[in-house]
Amino acid sequence: MAVLVWVMIGLAVWHFTVFLPDHFWGGIVGAFLGAIVGSILFGWLIHGLSFPARDDVEIITALEGIPGSILGMGAAYLYGLKRERDAAPAPHPSGLA
């Protein structure tokens, strides 16, 4: 049940990417995957590599997904930005376009 909560929180945070420039690796889908995977991995790690049972899910479980989704989207953003900069043509040596 906790995984469902983390996924829903990752999905909710992902909606705010509409306000950011699209430099994500894989575009908006890459941001989506980063948010979902990041929220699940972060929640899984802070629970000692185990998933809480249905009775252990509380309101704090929802808040645990927020940092993970932000970290996952941040990783997708930074990797996409790096790939764009690496693929950009080198400036002309004379400084003229």
C-alpha cells in the first residue's frame, strides 16, 4: 500500500514540471519516470529496504515520497541538460556565427 502512496505523490509532484523548461532526459516522460522511480526508491531506502505493510501506512508515508520524487526529477533534469550541452555544436573559434 505504501508503494501506491509513493507513486501517487510522485505523480502529484510531477505535475509541477509544467513550470520548468523542458531539459529533462526523455522530455516530460523522463520527468514522469524520474518522479515515480525516485519516490519509490527513496521510500524504500528510508524504510530499510523493505515496504511497509498495509497497517503501517500513515499520513507521514505520503510525505516520504516528496523528496524522492524531487530527487528523481532533478537527476533526470541534470542528465538531460548535460546531454543537451554535450550535443550542442562548438562555438566558432573566431566568435562569429
